[in-house]
Amino acid sequence: MNQSPIVVLDFGSQYTQLIARRIREMHVYSVIVPCTIKFEDLAEMNPQAVILSGGPASVYDPASPVADERVLKMNVPVLGICYGLQWMSYKLGGRVEPAERREYGFARLEFEEPTELLAGLESPLRVWNSHGDHVAAAPEGFRVTARTENAISVIENFAAKMYAVEFHPEVRHTVEGARILRNFVEKICGAKPNWYPRSFIEETVERIRTQVAGERALCALSGGVDSSVAATLVSRAVSDRLICVFVNNGLLRKGEFEKVTAALREQARLNVRAVDHSARFLKRLAGVADPERKRKIIGEEFIRVFEEEAKALGEIPFLVQGTLYPDVIESVSVKGPAATIKSHHNVGGLPKDLKFKLIEPLRELFKDEVREVGRELGLSEEMVSRQPFPGPGLAVRILGEVTEERLRLLREADAIVVGEVRAAGLYRELWQSFAVLLPVSSVGVMGDARTYASTIAVRAVTSEDGMTADWAKLPPAVLERIATRIVNEVNGVNRVVFDITSKPPGTIEWE
């Protein structure tokens, strides 16, 4: 993008993505970069402001993440959050110590001094903490403007436009957290709203048109909102020079290949080439149980299929993918910042000898932003509101080896889960709802006879962007219908369990 962003330096917090998301909710462009970014590269981005994220380390740990200290002398507003507060204080001559009483969870924030960061808010505030160290003495030039019972919690240097908080304003648990960030972004930084779907579409279409420059492009369609929006964007830029390929990899949900092909052709009016390579993918996956191997095999096989399709269609140098910002963030790990959780098929699973030049028009967007762009492009609400489906498909919802029989069990169970969630009017309230086939058999009784059959786990979560998630409190009646139907209708399953794990500590997908 051409705007000067607010840059978030990632020191390893699992909440880092929420900071950028909250800023974008104000229609201000924000990006996340590793704290290890070269200072020259950061300066070249011409940031409006810099935010130092939280992180799990201690500033005194030799292996703790560090940034170039010149970040604190860029003459732009700086906001430190949690570890960011501690690192800023430590580098500017303050004192950071292990806390006698660590703070995890809710705390009461009391204001002490005139404040710019907390302007317009009333003391006390309920905030969300997650720290073991704390600032015992603020650096010279800073005033302590708020505390919790156990620690200095807000420090501000009005003249230098440097601010820091011990709590996490980016999480919903912090009351008025969004107002605090808004004070920093709008009042302190003076950032103007300029991040809108329409402007994004205009800039992206023009960039793609320049990038493709008269050549043809091949789009990898999955049928989900990401690839559908990506294809529509590229189609606007290159028209009939975009050919969309929808591959049946044998890992799709029940009836999905036929339904999605029709929707993409009729609703999105895309030029779709539907091809069935299910036997090929399942052969590659035979005997493979490790989830990372499954993801990489599927990612590589997708690329090989598209290379073959491109060859059959003549020379096509470009490949379009619906990669999102969270895909990129979760697939990258540098020393210090958030660890690699899993390789995404369209990021970590790409082969090194890739013959295409990639076009990833959504690489800067979170999921809700993609939905907004889709609506602006005129896609149907049914298509735009589809729950996320993993690129590797049902392979990562089958724990262990993927076989035809295990796929049959999961497809039938998953169709029941989604059907009952829709019937209860809960589909759009949930981020995702699906079934998982566990590598567990248990004893049951059906018709007075002993059974020894498979177990299905039901997963349903609420989330804003997939980076964090809470397990959904589905009504007992809905769970009862799901469980009853699965054990009665899916031959080979005799037990259903409900996953009540949030993210973190778990991930949304089981693999």
C-alpha cells in the first residue's frame, strides 16, 4: 500500500495480531513486522508511529527479543505494550524487576496524573494483564499516570510522544481498551482514516494489472471466501486472461465439489475449470499421519496440479492464491517473535522450485476485511459469509492416516454438524463449526449389542480473526441433536465429544 503505516513490532505476543486489527478497525493502515527488522528497512516504511508488542520473555534474559534502539529515536509516537513497556523502560534507563506478585488476568487500574493516553476515560478501569516482570522505576522524563495494585501500569512522556502500558488494551477483556488505542492513533498520532475496501480494491486492481502486464494468470480456487475474493479482484484486473482451477483433491466436504463449482460459475461469474485429482492426492497421503507432512504434501501436490493445468492451457506464468495476513504471520518465525504454529499450505507448504510468479492480493488482510472487500465487489452474502475451511481440507480434521473410509465417516458427521448449526440459526455467529475424526475407538452399545467404533469430536468456536478464539457455548439441545444424529446415521461412529478448548492454548484446527 502507498500509505504510511502504523508499524507494530512483534516481540512474540500471541496478541500482536489483535493490535494491528484494532487499528485497522479505525480505518488506519497498520502492519506487523518482526522486532528484528533492520532499522533501515523500518525507516524506509516511513511509519506514522511504532507500537512495541507484548511478549513472554524477560528483558534480562540473554535470549530475549530485542529491536534496534534507534526505534526509540525516530521522532514518531511510540506505544509500548506489556513487554514493550518493559523493553522501552529498560533501554531508556528505567528499572525493570521480577514482580513479587505476578499479574495474570483482570486487574483494577487507578489513574494518578494528568494523562493523554487515558484522556476521556474514568478511573478505575478493568484491564487485562499478563506479566511476570514489572517496571519498578520509570525512565527519566516519564511520569507514571496509572497503576494497578501491584505495579506501575501506564507511563507517559508527553514531550517525546512516548507512551507505554503494562496491560493489553488490544484484547476485549480490557474495558475501554479500544478507546485507549484510539487516543493513541487519532489524538496523539493524528492518523487519518484512509483504509477502506473501495480504496483497497482500486489500488490492488491497478497493481495486479501492472504486475501481470498482458500475461495470463491461473487462480487456485478452493470455494471459500478467500480464494473467491482473490479471483474476483484479479478478474477485474485482467478479465478473461484469468483462468480459475478448482481441484477436487478428495478432501472436500460432502457435495462441495459440485455445489461450489456451480456457485463460482453462476454467482461469481468466474471462468472455472473443475478437475478431479482425488485419487492422486489420496495416494500421496497413504500411510502419512504427521500433520506437518500432510500439509506439505498437499501444498506441493496442489502446485504440481496447477503446473500441469497451466502447461495444458499453454504458457501461464502467474498463480493467484487467497493467502491472508494470519497465514503469513503463523507461518513465519524469527528469533523472539511468535513461534511457528503450523505451516499453511499456501505459505509454508510451497515447494522451493515453484515455477509460478505468485499473486496474493489478500496477503495484507484479515478475514473480516476480506469479507468487506467481497461485499464491495458484489459477491453474494452466502459466499462472503462462509466459515473458513482449511486449505488441506479434511486431511487435517482426520487425526492420523487419511483413508477413503475415514473420509466417509468424517464427511457424514461434518454434514450433520453444519446442518444442525445452520438449522439453529447459529452459523453466522460462529467463526467455525465442524467435526473431527479422532484416532480413538471405544466400546458402545447399540440395539443390545456391543460395538467398538470411532469417535467424533465436535468443534465450534467464536473469533474475530482466527488468531485467538473461544469455544462456543452451543445450546445443549443443539449438541444433543448433533450427537444423536451422528451415532444413529453415521455407520462406524458410536461416540461424540465436544471440544471446549480455546485458542490459545489450543489451535482451532486439531492439526
